[in-house]
Amino acid sequence: MDGPTNMRAVHCVICDVAEGAIEVSMRIALNVNGQLHEVDVDQDTPLLWVLRESLGLTGTKFGCGIAMCGACTVHVNGAPVRSCSVPATALQGQAITTIEGLAAAGSRHPVQQAWIEHQVPQCGYCQSGMIMAVSALLAKTAQPSDEQIDAEITNICRCGTYERIRQAIHSLAARAGSAAGAQHE
Amino acid sequence: MNKWTRRAFIATGGLVGGGLALGIAGIALAPNRLTVMGDDDGKSARLTTWIKLAPDSTLTVLVPHCEMGQGAHTALAMMLAEELEADWATVRVEEAPAEDAYANGYLVRVFTPGMAHVPGFMERAVDFASLKLSQRMEMQVTGGSTAVRATGELGMRVAGATAKAMLLQAAAERWQVPASECVARSSKVLHSGSGRSASFGELASAAAKLEPPSRPTLKSADQYTLIGKPIPRLDIPAKVDGSARYGIDVTLPGMLYASVMAAPVFGARLASVDESPALDMPGVKRVVKLDDAVAVVADSYWRALQALRRLTPSFTQTGDSQRSSESLHKDIVAALEGKESKVDYSSGDAVARLSGAAKTVAAEYQVPYLAHATLEPMSATAWVTADRCEVWTGVQDPLAARGLAAKVAQLEDQRVTVHNMHVGGAFGRRLPGSQDFVEQAVRIAKAMAPKPVKLIWSREEDIQHDFYRPAVIGRFTAALDAGGMPVAWVSKFNGAAGGGDESPARPVYAIANQDIRSTRNNTHVRLGSWRSVAYSQHGFFNESFMDELAHAAGKDPYEYRHELLKDAPRQRAVLEKAAWIAGWGAKPPPGRARGIALVAGFGSIVAQVAEVEIIDGRIKVHQVWAAVDCGRVINPDGAAAQIEGGIIFGLSAALFSEITIRDGRVVQSNFADYPLPKLVDAPRITVEFIQSEAAPGGIGEPGVPPIAPAIANAVFAATGQRLRSLPLRLA
């Protein structure tokens, strides 16, 4: 697949609409879950709403709109980003991953599997963002300390599933530790 | 246990494709909670068509409760499958559609013997003026921690047992053997003598033609194979890959998006608005004026929100715009000091016993207004045409939402369909009486007909237009005898607690003389049910005050409570267990201190020990141990999750959240000024259950109330400072 940087051409569309208002939108290309999508967006439209409304990827949730709760967390080039507070126009050429693309179709990412094993979700609304934040942390730091977990995972879960989140992260870290140990032997 | 005082009416019907559809008609619940009575009173709630059994033996359980993370879908399906002897691998759950047939008004009947009072969580749904409770039986509510203890115990189990009896009968007729020689096991019927077997699916259509038994035999606890096991929740897999669909996730062809701004002062109306700043914006379709709000409809949510933010509507001035937290506080104090009060509970002669007591102790506590702050903001999608209305949303009572939508759309109920989706947190916010977002969505969609419209509230709208946990002040005086034990307990608070023997305002301890009163205060702030309802304040008040009494008596707070629970063996066992698992007698690690609290409500008893440390003047909760007696535990892992979550929810009230009022409106607007606990704030939690054969109690709410007093009591142990106001803040 060609890199998305080849698709950075942007064109503005200015046209009269029925009500007489001026519609200003831009066509941009976004690389989401390994696929290029052309979408019309306003200059300031947050990525969150492009994912949800233009691409139908509703697994990424709206919670606060000010990057505090983390329900909208996605990966941009592997790093956790709160999609409610970053304009989609700034993300052309970047690799965006949503909860729907975290694992290959029909399989589960280890974090998703651990979330089932530990029965983490309750209402589940925050968990897409939580899983994206945790998977990004573990990709960077396979065996985080409690202090690192506390510092990095700042998403809000209103149902209060934190005890299980912590247990699930520790179990993933322990597995990473034993896998690393096995490799050294 | 398995005694029906009257006949249960059970209805059956064939299922397309030759399966069995079974439900129960005419079951209502007698006040003693353990019997089933018939429909001879002419207005019993109906529970129909809960079971669908397909020819391949796939069992679909239709649950008349929403799934909001509390695990009700799984727990109720377990109860039905247990009695039916269904193979758990064949079980699917669907939420019952919002139709009259699935009304569960029986929940209210359970808790309103003689309809003398209404359970707290339903207060907003009841017309107190005429007490037209019977008309409110057409509800399909999830609240009050009732799903398992009412629908499960008295409905799902009976439905499962009935279906099993019919399948056994069908097999017996097929094989020409006595039904008593047939047994059901793992979705099959077996005949031991001949070794023959048939799957439930093979027998379903024949079973559906049989007369259901009037008194199905329920299993005894020692026969359980599912109940009591930590069964993984059926709703969880879809919640880890983004595929679970919530109300906010609905997409319809040609759908428009709406953003709304309601009058900031409760009760004010929209006076005027210059629409042009919004209409000039790209994608905007219309500005819709509502009685007390203005909405912008556009071709995307972001555009609707941006356009709405350019509007400067004026709202009518009301006297309430002068109100503030301080003035509301004064109003409560005036009510408490006024002559008018209502007896909530009374025994002995408490007031007289105060004079001449060896010692008296007095204290005043208070809690602020609180928002629910469900992580899924209020949202509803409505589609109104000339003769139909469809609504997609997440609510705790889709039948109430249907009635509301029908009223607004001016259609008959039958012309309205409500699709209840996964609920992204509710905690009482989405009960009948507080479904204002559904009403708004239908009004806006009516203006935009025939286009469907998705309404999404901003977080700011959500925090500022909730139905809040009331602000409450409680004043307490107790008399102690020469040995330091309480002989009289006098308390007064504003607002309603419930009243009677099971009033949340009553202490759980043996105190001979009690005088508990409530007063009414006028507030313009919209009030609603907040997870654990009145227990959220009275648990804090009563258990803080008990700690003060123990201290005044010079006794250990655990030992003091223990002595007062001599004649309450269940409560005492829970207290003992919490103390045991926390190692109460042992010294906590250096710098840390522990507090204990016990609250009984919703048919369950929970005691918690909190271990805290004061770090840089802030309260850090390191660990919480919880002991729970909720009767027989249906799904221990799911029940533990509810207690863990309840502790964090209670922690938000104990240490973090507060709604204040200035110029008549809510000051806070988002998580920056309405903070909630995060992972860093979450204590480690240990939950243990009492092994019990008692009827199941509630589990969604009872974990909430004990944590605030347990923390406050621990802070006192650590610092000697008695904090009497939530959220707890050190001086």
C-alpha cells in the first residue's frame, strides 16, 4: 500500500447551499486501521466526530469533549491520543488506529483478552478508550510499575472498574515478564 | 421456599420455526416477596414471553431490564437456565422490547405493601397528588437493585421451571412413559429406563402445545449447577472490541444531528433568540426553539455544536436566579429549625431520654448536590413521521420513554417504538421522570419530520441539567448511659428518606428510643435518584455519628457497633467479616489508619473498612475491605464487581465531587471542575460474601453508602479531625 503521505493533497470546497449559507469543507485523506479514507471535514472538526459520523467507527466514544475522560482515545502512530481534541485535518499521513482496528478481524489483542478474563467492563462505555490507553502503555512499557500505570492511565471509568483494570494490567505485565524470561533461557 | 399461595398463570405460544415461546402471565408479587399470586385482582402485572427455544435448542431469554453494566442480563438468564436445566452454552439474552407485555410494575408492588409509600428510586415517576400508582404499573424499570431479587427470584426461576416441566411432559408423551421417569439435563430430556434422549429443540414445538403446570417445582439450592458460579458476563465480549451499540451510536439514513442548550436556571423559559449567527454556519439546517431550551440541527454533531455556541438566547427571569448554595443552605437550616416536621421513624420516648442522660452527643452533617455524570452523555435519536415515532436511546425504563415520546409526538403508545440500547452508565439518571433528553429529541425530530435526528448533550449540558442527589443536612443528638451505650437517638434532616421500619434514615443498631424526623425545604434544583438514593446521605450521617458515639464512650468503633448488633445476627456477621478480612485488631502500617462502617439497604448488608493516609494534606485511600451479605449470591464475580464499582462511585462523593449553585445555576460544567476518581485515586479492593441461603438481596447499590463514613472515620482515627461534610476536606 502506498504511504498516506502521497495523499496529502487538500482541496477546499466552497459552494452555495440551499439555505444560502456558505459551506466550507475540506477533503482530506485519513489512514484509519490501515485503510485510506477520503472524508469532507471542516478545518476544526475533531477526529472523534470524523471517526464516528463520517467513517461509522462508533467504538470510539464521546465523553467530555475536553480531553479529560479519555473515552475517545485512539492511537496515532502507536501513541494514545484523545480524539475529541485533535482536528482531523492535522492527522493526514499519520497511522490512526481505533478500537475496531486494534486486533486483526476475528482475533483479540492481548489487552482485550485480559479484559474478558478479568471481567473488567461494566457499562463498557469507557472501555474502548481504556483499552487503547493500556495497549499503548504496554507497547511502550511491557511491565509498568503501579506508579507508571497511575501516571499513564488517566481515563475516567464512572462504573469504577479500576481494581480489575489494575489486575488485568498486572497479569499482562507478568505474562510479558515470563515470556521475556523464557527468551533469555 | 417453593410454596405458591395462589396459582401462577402461565401462557405459551408457538414460535415461528417450530420452537417454544413461553412466558408467564399474571404473576404479581405478594408483599412477603416469596409467594406468587394470580391475576384475580384484575390489574396484576404481566410477565410474558420470556423464553424462546429454537429447534437447535438455542435458548433466548428476554429480560425485561436494561443492561447498564450491572450484569442483570447474565444473572437473570442464569436463574432461568438453572431451573430449565439448559446448557449454558446455548443461552442468549435479548432485552425485552418496550411493550406492555413486558411491563414490570410488579417491582413497585413488592416494595409498596398497601401502596403506603413509594420506593425512593421511583419517586419521580409517581403522581403523589392522586397516588395513581396503579396507572404507573405500565413500567419496565431497572432500578432500586430489584432485578435479581424480584424479576429473577419470582419470575425467571418460575419461567424456567415451567418450561422444564412442559418439555418433560412432551418427552413423556412421545415415548409413552411417565413424566416422572424423565429428567432434564443440559438442554436434553433423558429417559433413564430406556436410555432414550431428545434435545430441548426437538421437543419444543410439542411442549408449546401443552397446558403449563400451575405449580412448577423449583430446585433447591443444593441442586444448583449455575447459580453461585462465577459465570462470565454475556455482554462483555462486545464491550472490548467497540461493537457494543449504545444509544449514542445509532446511525440512520439521512439522519441529522442536534445540540441543545437549556435554560441555565431551572424553571426559566426561552424568551427569545437571534437565530442568524447559527443559520450562517455551514451545514446548519434549523434552529429549533423549545419551551425552555434552544437546539441547533445540522448535518453533523460538530457543526450543530459550533453553531449552538454562537447563539446568545435570553431566558425568562425568575426569582430563582438569586439563589445560591449559601441561600439554599439557609433554607434547609430554616426548615430544620421550623416547627413543621414529619416523623420518619419513632420508638420509645427519645426526646425525653435526652435530659438526664449520663452523656449526650450532638453533631451536624451535610452533603451537597451531586450529578450522576454517566460517561455516555444524555442522547436520543428520534424519527417522527405522520403516524409513527421511533426512538433509539439508553434508559432505565423504555416503556416510560415510549409513553413520553407518544405524548410529545401526539401519537398513541402503540404507534411508538423505543429501541433500548446498551446503557453507558445510568445510576438513576435515566429513570422515568428524568428522561428529559428523550422528550427533547422527539420535539426536535417532530420539527424536522420526516428526517431522523440524533440529539447529543455536551458534557456541560449534562453536568448543568441533571436531576441531582439532594443537598441534605442531618442533625443528630444521642443520649448515652453510664456504660457509654446509646439509649436515645434523635435526628432530623431535610427531604424524604422513605419512612417506616426500613427507612434509610434509621440506624441499624439496637437503640431503644428513636425519634427520626424529616422536614421539607423548597429548592428549585431538579432532584433525582442517585445510585443508592437516600442511603448515600443517611449512610454517611448515621455511620459517622455512630463513630462519634463510640469515641464519646471511649470504645473501639468496631467493638461498640458489635455490641449493639447482639440481636441482629446477619448484620453482626457482616461486621465481623469486614473486621476479620481487614485485620481490624492488628496495627495498620505506619502513617495509616482505618475506619469502619456498616449500612443495610436494598435487602443486603455491607460493611467496609477503609485504610487511609494523609499525604500532603490530602486524603489517600489505600485499601478497602468489603464484607457483603446479599443473601444467596447468583453470580459471585459479577456481584463482587458491583461492590467494587459501588465503592468507587461512593468514593466520588466522599472525596471528589460537589455541585454548587450561583445565580440560580450550576457552577460546575465538566470533569475539570466536577472531578471523578481515576486509577491513581482508586484503592485496592477486597470483597467477600457471607455464604447464605437467604433470598437474594440487591447488589447494584448497597456497595455505595458505607465508603464515605468508613473514610471519614479513618480520617478521624488518623488525625483526630472529625469531618462532617462531603466531600471530605481536611482543615
